[in-house]
Amino acid sequence: MSTFLIIVIVVVAIVLAVLIANALRRRAAAREAERRRLRSEAGAHREQAEANVSRAQELSGEADVHRSRADEHAAKAEEHAAAASEHGELAEDVEQQQQTAGKAAAFHDEQAAERERKLD
């Protein structure tokens, strides 16, 4: 019986060793699969980061163009505002001259009418 017991213990030890070896192999395989997945995800993130850097550089140039155009338009707007103010002042001056000319025309019309009445 002791030989039988030794054989059973040896068989149990071999079975345990095989089970432990299989568990270790599965664990190693799972770790390797996880590493591959993480490498793949890291690679995808790196590619996306490079694409975003490229896009950011393109947008930076585009933003510079728009900023430059906005500055040009702002300068033109200031010029136009100054010109509008100047034209407004000139219009007021001309309107004053118009009123003065209208009053002078009315005065001279009255004078002409008075002279014409004296002729009759």
C-alpha cells in the first residue's frame, strides 16, 4: 500500500505541476495579449496625436490669415469712420451755405419785386 500511496502522491504532484504550468502559461499568454492590446492602443493614440498636431498647425496658419484680414478690415473701418465724420461735417457746412444762399435769394427776390413795383 505504501507503494500505491507513493504512486498516487507522484501522480497528484505531476497533475498539480501540469495544472500550475498550464495556469502560468495562460497567465503569461494573457499578459502578452494585454501587452499587444496596449501597444496597439498606444500606436493608435500616437497616430491620432500626430494627425491632431498636423491639423493644429494647419489651423494656426488659417487663424493667422483671418487675424491679418480682420486687422486690415478694422483699419479700413477706422479710415471709413474718419471719412464719414469728415463728410458729415462738410455736409453740415454745405447745408449752412445752402441756407445762406436761400436767404440771400429770398432777399434779392424781394428787392427785385420791390424795384419792379416802383417801376410801375
